[in-house]
Amino acid sequence: ADVVVASNPEFLREGAAIRDFKFPDRVVVGTSDERGRKVMGDIYRPLSLNQAPLMFTARRTAEMIKYAANAFLATKITFINEIADLSEKVGANVQEVARGIGLDNRIGTKFLHAGPGFGGSCFPKDTKALIKIAQDYDVSLRIVESVLAVNENRKRAMARKVSHALGGSLRGKTIAVLGLTFKPDTDDMRDAPSIPLVTGLIDMGAKVKAFDPVGMEQAKGELPSITYCEDAYSCAQGADALVIVTEWVQFRALDLDRLKATMAQPVVVDLRNIYRPEEMTAAGFIYESVGRSSQA
């Protein structure tokens, strides 16, 4: 019966897990037992020598830190996405807004990138878990509940954004989708924004072609009825619009002349703002992005 239980939440990012383990912002250990504290301190001593803060706390506090951290990051993403919607309407540039507020060191620049909404294995799961815990204890977490609801609505709204770029109807149109995974540098399709986007496009009558550098095998289980392509250009062949969903590095330097020549209509909907509007307009594209107006 001489067993010690400790909570040691991980804060690793997919695609950067090894670096995050070796150089963490902090290490959190939840235990009220001195022996457990010593064992965990010895385990993490090499990292503490790298100046990583080692924080000891009670077990439930450690667990709350994990959930609260991810819920807060999800809130930042959802906040800037709503600011992006307003920026589009009033003629502001959300990227400059994000930079302007992010330079305030009380806010910081990270997780202020407007896009199609968050996904993956962490943020949706942990926000839902925090809400469930709160319900079990009869506590209202209205901000976190709103974050989850707004994010789900946003992912569904992206198909309507594509439809708007093509004049309001997708019936009989071919849409090319670049990027399927929820973020670059992983094949993870869990809660990926591409899933409700593609489903919405199909529901509106579009034919969908897609390319992702590493995620297509995983995607086939979620999206079996679309055409999978071998590269970005074969994906764009004959498309009425091209939608950038995941900001893979290889999508940041596409040959725009080649892309335009292969498409049926030169319409690009950039949900990650990886191109400059003036660059795309000069290349002859009808270009829509997130939170950036031509008046910006």
C-alpha cells in the first residue's frame, strides 16, 4: 500500500514534442507527498539544470493548470477569430491588429493568428473536460462554453465563406482544398477544421479534391468521398476555387502563374492568411482571406 500518486501534466505541442520536452516553459508536478516530490524532482533534475521552472503543487491544482492553460489558449484563438470577422466588415487588417495588441507584454503575440478555428487532440477535448468538471460541481464557465460554441460555428461557417467567394452557389463547382490536418507537421485529423469545411462544401453541391503532404491516409477515414491528389497543382487542376486550410510550409511558396493556369477560375480563399492580398491581386487572382479587407 506504500504507493504515491502524482499528477505530472504534459504541455507538448504536436510537431514540436521533443523540443518541448527538452526545453519546457515549466514542469508541473502535483503531489503532497515528500517522497513523491523527491522522486519527481530527481527525474526532472536535468531539465531544471536547463533553467526550466519546476513547480510543485497539490495534485488537483496540477490537473487544473493543464485544463486551464489549454482553455485559455483556445480562448485567445477564438477571440482573434471574432476580431477578424469584425475587421473584415470595418476595413481593418486583423494581422496588424494582432501584432498591435500582441506587442503588449501582458497579452503576447502567440495564438493570435486568425483562421478557420482550432482543432486537434488537445483544445477541444480539454475545453469540453473543463466544462464537464464545472457542471459536475455546479459551476458556470460561460466564457469557456462560449469559446467551444463559437469555434464549432466558425468551422462550419468556412464553407459559406467559400460559397460567397464564388457568388453564393457551389452547385456543380469543383473546390480544391490544400491541407487537411488540423495543423502543419502532423498527420493528426482529430477535430480538424477541414472536416466540417469539406462536409459543408459537399452538402452545398460541390465536388472536392484535396492534397495534404502527410495527412491523406488519416483523412480517408474521415472524408472517404473526395478525390485525393498527389500535389498542390494536380489538386488545383480544373478547380473553380482553391482553399488553403492548413499552413504547410510548401503552400507558402506556390508558383502562382502555374496555379492560375491550371484552375478553371482564379479564385483563392486563404483561411490562414499566408499570402498578401496585393500579391495575389497582382497575380490575377480573386483573393479572399480572413480578417483582411481590400480597404485595410
